[in-house]
Amino acid sequence: MTDVAKAAGVSQSSVSLVLNNMTGARISEATRRRVWEAVRQIGYQFEPRRQEPPPVTGPVTRNLIGYLVDEISTSVHPAVTIDGARDAAWEHGCVLAVSTTRGNAELEEATIRSLVANPALVGIVYSTIFTRKVAVPAVMADVPAVLLNCYAADRAFPSVVPGEVTGGHTATARLIQAGHTRIGFINGEPWMDAARDRFKGYRQALATADLPFDPALVRDGDWAPTSGYEQTRSLMAEPRPPTAIFCANDLMAVGCLEALRDLGLQIPRDVAVMGYDDQEMAQHTRPPLTTVLLPNYEMGRWAVEHLISDVIHGHASRLLQVKLDCPLVERGSVRSLVEEEAVRPAPVPAGGSA
């Protein structure tokens, strides 16, 4: 939808309203035509949301899926994950009941007990805002459940998490493929699973390409743009600064881009920049940010579909942890060094004129 929005010159929200034929939306007919023309031009494929839930056949009457998350208002990621879970539930004739617990154990238990008391309950998706190990509430012991963006030490429940090591490897390998051998890495808070695994992927990609790991090219940030800015200035002050910088999230990459501009450097001609997450802002930076997609929507869908397959359709599977791919999203902040040399202006001979 973001591609359609860009082609039509409207917001992604407007595209969603038009495609889903939402009633009450004050969208002009001219705007609707532009959106549908953009859909046709880029070949966007989608299935309109059903106006009524599909009929549930057979004796099954359960159609409620509980969704618990510890936080939703401090990041865009859990909202996108809920979108995926809600869409998958609706397609299977179920509705999603979302509860935010703020990590309060008493509230979690009360919410779970309330859900379990409902005979329509299919099961529970237990979700966290940050990927981490969790102690699943005891009250969930006999409840069909899937862990989303988290995992239990005893693997007593199936779980789905992003493949962060592979994502970090993918991002770094793209910079290596572009010809860079000195690649800076600005990580998030190192105690977090995401930071640890993205850093591991960075080191693995260097090793795969027989490039030495240089600790002088690594900085720890805090996921915010300011730390991306400050750590980029620090990296570029090194005696041998990097020619590419991989930021462990898009917010820090925004700060990185700003710092490089303040230093008078051009992107990607002088320094290539890689982000991670693929937040909507990544399309609107200068240049648009090459990044790695965090599969929030896909994780939400997988959790609900696995739960429905297990409980409603009886396709029980062994307990497992699934790691979903974090694919590369190519934009304009990374270009091969060969391409850069081809577009770089020829030097002016001494004594000559431009």
C-alpha cells in the first residue's frame, strides 16, 4: 500500500480507505480514481476485506481469539503485528480481542481468566513489544496458546519470532556486495535480544566474506535518532572511517543520515547507509533508506493461523519455534562502489577549468 500511496500522491491511510471501501470516509472521487489507477499501474494484488465474516461450518462455535500484549503505545511494531493477527482471524471467521497488560502480572491473570471463561475462546496469542524470553503465566498452562515475538525457556508453547541473525547478515552482506570492506555498525542497547542477534549476523557476514572484524567500527546506541547521529560522528572521526554504516534500526539511521550531511558527505556516494525495521519513514528520508523488513504483520498472521489450525481444524503440530525471514528492501542509500565511480564527476586537470 505504501507503493500505491507514493504513486497516487496520497497517504497510506487514504489508500487503505479506498481499497477497503470504508464507509464514511471523505475521499473525493478524483482521489479514488488516482488510487485505483496506481493499483493497476504497479500491479498491486490484494483481497478486499469481507464485509461479513465467513460462515463457520460444522459444530464448531468458537470464534474468539484473545490477544495479550505488554505494550502498544510506545512503538509502531505491535500495532502492525495486531493488524496481521486481526486480518488472519477475520479471514477464518474469528474476531480478535486485544488487551494491553503493561506487564502487570495481576492484570494478565485476570484478563486470561476472563478469556478462558468465554466458551467461544479458540485460544490466546501472548505477545511482547520486544523479542525476549518470558515466564508464561501459570493460568495459561492448559490454554491453547502461541507466543508471538517471545519464547519460553522450556518451549512449552509454539512461538514465532523474527530471524534477526539472518536479518543482520542480510544487511551486512548487501553492503559487502556493494564493494564495502570497512562497515560501521551502530547497534541498539546490547542487552536486548534484537541487538545481540543483529550484531551476531553482522559478524557472521564479515566472516563469510573473509573480512576482519574491527571493534573500532562498532558503537552501541539506544535505538533513538540522537544516538544514531552521535555515534555516526564518532565513527567518522576514526583514523580510518567506514565507507558504509549499518544501523540496527531505522530511527538511528535517520540520525546517521543527518550526521553525514552535517559533515558535508553525500549518501551513498561517500558513505552508504543501511537501516533495519522498514518503518514508513524509511521511504521519506533523503535519499530513501535501504533497510531490512521486520516481519511484524507476517508474525501476527502466523500466530493466529497456527492457533486456528491446531484448535479448530485439529492439525496439531509438534511444539516449535518459527523464525520468519527479514528480507532486504532496496532503496537509494546503498549503491555499489562501481556505480558510484561511474556517476562521480571527472576530476578537473590542474590549471584547467571546470
